[in-house]
Amino acid sequence: MEYLAIILITLISGVVGTGLGGLVGAVLRRDSNKIVSLLLSFAAGIMLAVVCFDLMSEPVEMMRAGQLPSYTPIVVVAAVIVGYGVVYLLNFLIDRSTNKEVKHIDSNHPSTADDLDELIHADHFETHKKSQSNLFVAGLIMMIAIALHNLPEGMVIGASYAIEENLTANLFSGSGFIMAIVIGLHNIPEGMAVSVPLISGGMGKAKAVSLTALSGLPTVFGALLGFALGGINDIMLVLSLGFASGAMLYVVFGELLPESILMWKSKLPALSLFLGVLTGFLLVMF
């Protein structure tokens, strides 16, 4: 029953969240950068609060209660470094493969949804089939990248739920549910990043949105893995929470915040981050 509940929650967070982003990318591409920028920074703030005030603090509280040894903080830091390093390496390999595959794309190739929209409606785009093909390839690579990226994100949800003593009673509360919501919001702009180049490359909107939604499926497998590992014993729970925290810290500082700033060079993303941290703190405390 517990595993079934986690599957349902992560299906909504991963598949529905990413699919919704794909739908938004297919229907509404113009003037979306500012909204997405604020969404990214707000989600980053909530993630940061949950990681710092809940996931990483839980092992320390267990240590103070006598359940874990005094060197627990060192184990947490080591697990965080491993989690951060694994996701960093994964993204490094994906970025290198992406650059290799799309190296022939024109130097004016769009990097944002607004730029894509302008390019799609330009006359020279319709006469350059090679650019269209490269956009399609870029979309496929992005889909694979997002799918791989969703595995450790799912582990965050599973490890967060592993903290709960009574999962059934706390299915829609606590850090697990919070992370599921935040990751679902985070998946919306990721889904847009997948569907826009696929559609621009010639794929039908319905098929592009469906494939985009499927790229969120690894979230489910990651959640089941994180929950299973965290339920073995206290040490495995500490390692799972540390790994998940490191993965999320990379997502926050290596992806969400830089992308948010690049999409809208304004003071408002910083304010959105600040509000996200406060919101995450309140959600964790209550």
C-alpha cells in the first residue's frame, strides 16, 4: 500500500508535471520567459529550505536523540558531496553529448522559448530543413537528459517519505509531499524545454507532449528506490537523505538559479527565491 501511494504521488509529480510543461510549451510559447524565471527561482527557494531545514537536519535530530553515532554530520556531508557529484557528472556527460550532437546548428539557434517562437515564424527557418532536423535532435536529447535527471529527483521524494513513521497518515503532508509538489512545479519548465524543440523540429504537438510526459516516468523508479533504501536501517536512511540533498543542491545552484537569472535579468527572481525559502520554511515547520 505504501509503495502504491508513492507511485501515485510521483506519477503526478513526474509524469503529469513534465507533461503539463510540454503542453504549456506546445500551446503558449510567447512571453513566457518572465513567468518561467519566477517559477524556477521560487521552486529553488522551496527546495533549498526543505533540504536545509528538513532533509539534512533530520539525521542530526536522530543523533541528538541517541539513535545515531556522534559522527553522523560527517556522514551526511559525505553523502551530500556524493549526491552533488553524481548529478554534476551526469549533467556534464549530458551537456557534452548535447553539444556534440547539435554542433552544426546555426549560431543564432534560439536558447529560449521566445527566441524559438520568433525563429519558427521567420521565413529563413522554413527553407532550412537541416536546422529543423537539428532542432528535432536537440529535443530528443533534451528528453533523454530530463529522463535521466528525474531519477535522482525521484529519490528525493522517496527518501523524504522514508522519514515518516506513518506514511499513510502523512501522505499529503511532511517533506515528502512538499518535495513532490516542488519537483512537479520544477518539471513544468523542463517539459517546456523538451516539447518546444520537438515541435519546432516537425513533430506533432500531441506526440511531442506525450513523449515529454514519458520523460518524467523515471521519477517513479527513483522514488521507489529512495524509499526502499531509506527503509533498510537508520544508516541507509542517513545516506539516502544525504544523497538526495546533494542532488537537490546541485539542481538549485547549478541549474534553477542560473537559468532563472539568464531568462530574466532582474531583481525579481532574487525576490522570488527569498519568498520561496520563507514558504519552504513555513511548510516544513507546520
